[in-house]
Amino acid sequence: MKNKNFFEIKNVDFYAGGNPKVKNVSFSIENEGDIICLLGPSGIGKTTILRTIAGLEKINDGSISLNGNLISSKEINVEPEDRNISLAFQDNSLFPHYSVEKNILLGAERNKGKKDKKLNLKEIVDLLDIFNILNKYPHQISAGEAQRASLARSLITQPDLLLLDEPLSNVDQSFKEEIQVRLKKILNKLKITTIIVTHDSYEAFYLGTKCGIILDQQLKQFDDPYKVYHFPNSVEVVNFLNRGILIPAKVTGKNTLENWDLGTIEGNFIKEYPKGANVQLLLQPEDLEHDDKSNLKLEVIDRKFRGTNFIYTLKTPSNTLIPVFVHSHHIHQHEVDEKFGIKRPIHIDHIVCF
């Protein structure tokens, strides 16, 4: 019976050099062409997962299957060259004695037998904007250009599964978002199923159909990006994403809780808690609204300008630091040491507590 998921990992422990990196991992990619992003701090084992999927590391338990075929288990290990999986490492692996164009065309060689070849060199060169480096050699180009050339070579093989290890880490910030847009476009157009490893959550949230968060040798959460951001399932995920703070609160009713500094907060609980329970409430920068007419005023201790918005850091009477997001065009900008009003009653759509 063919597996209904296009790709599946079941109960696998990932090892590098005999050391366990990530334990008992299970996740699947339902549809061909989906993009999965794996997020986590450096050294956590993300690259080991990619190397194992590519067949460069063996597994002792569980199974990995692709397109209905078992490719890794304790008994079976399909050789890397027979998997039709392409792995592009962070430190690009271009051949130094070949021009960039020849390096990319090596990928096309692997692609010769494919009947449905839908991709030509010109298209990839245009999408990744590397026309002006085709005749150069790897030592003559920047790290970001080399990374894009390496990406081009991986794409032109049109693999069943593309594995990208920090594919844009060397690309200049000013160009990064444009490349992300182009990369997403090309992967969607060609329906290339892709697993991307990154430590940049914005990149993961933009590119991924699903995101997996790897912390403390575990896949902590695997869900669509909106849910990972708004409904993190553990304190560890909250701390890793660093997109808010946890404040103490007491549950006072079906839709209300109370915080010493902020007073009553109302909204919909994601999980039910008994009345009187002491919890840690997740407060994200967009949860509080600016309102100078309010009688709830907190002290501004920092202000970061982010172009489209400001993030104010406010200090409460109990010395908790709270980040608050405000659009750039708000009328009254506050300086450090001024008082900043918070709109009451405080309403948070999804109340996430631990």
C-alpha cells in the first residue's frame, strides 16, 4: 500500500558522528511541492537531519520514506545517488576549477533522463539574478553569489526532494527578501518539495507551508507558521522565537484574567484553566494598543524604529519590561522616560498561557 504522504519521517533518532542530535522525530509532508522549514539555534542538529534524509548518515530506528518508497530504516539504506534528493549545503560546494555556468550545468547532466524537464538554465539564471557571474570562477565571486549559484545547480536537477541548508545566509539583507520571493515562486512553479533549514524565523514563516521548531534534541512543534507564531506550544518555543514575554496572571473567569500591573485582560483562552489558576500569559508586541487618554500609563525605557513601525519597551510598576508595537504614523511619538498610555479594557484575541 502506498503511503498517502509524499514524504514521511517516523520515530527517527538522528545521529552525527555517533552522537545523538535529535531524538524520536516524526513529521510528514503531505503534498508534493510543499515547503517545510526547520528552525532552531545553531548546532542543534538541523543539518544532521538533512544529511540523514540525503542518505549521508544511517539510522538505527524508525523509517524515512519518499514518494511511497522506503529510503532509510535499520535494514534499508538507499544510496544517496539513487534517492533523487538534492542537498545544497550552507558553505556552497562549487567545483573551483569550473566556471559558475559549468558548475550549474553539472546539475543539468543529472537531469538528462527526465521526460518532464520543465526548467532551463536561462530561467534559473534570471530568477536568481546571476547572469553576470556565469563566466567567473568560484574564487572570483562573493559568498552570496556562490550560494545562489549552488542553489541554481540544485534546482536544475529537479529532484523529488530538495534540501536547503541555510540557503540565503550569505545573501545581503537588502537582496534577501527579493531572493526569498523568487525562490518561493520557482519552487511553487516546479512543485519541488523542499525542506529548508534556517535560524531566521521570518524566512521560515514566509517560505514554509509548515514550520518545525527544534530545541533540546526534540522537534518541539510542527505546524503552519501562523500557529507556531500565535499559538506556541511551550515556554521553550516562546523563548526561542523571542516575539513576546511571559507575565504572571490569575484566571478570574471564563474569558478573563488579571495581572498586577495591567489589570483585567479579556479574550478567548486557547486552553481552559480553572478559575483562580496562576498562569504565565504570553504577551506579544501587537497585543497592547497605544492610547494616551487611558489611565494606564507605563514608562518608556526604549524605542526601536523599524521603518513601518516602532517597538516601544515599557516598564511596569513591578519592573516587568513589555514590548509594544505601534505603527510609524502614530501622532504622538514618545521619548524615553515619558509615559505611554495603554488602551483599556485590554482585549487579546487568543489568550495563550502556560
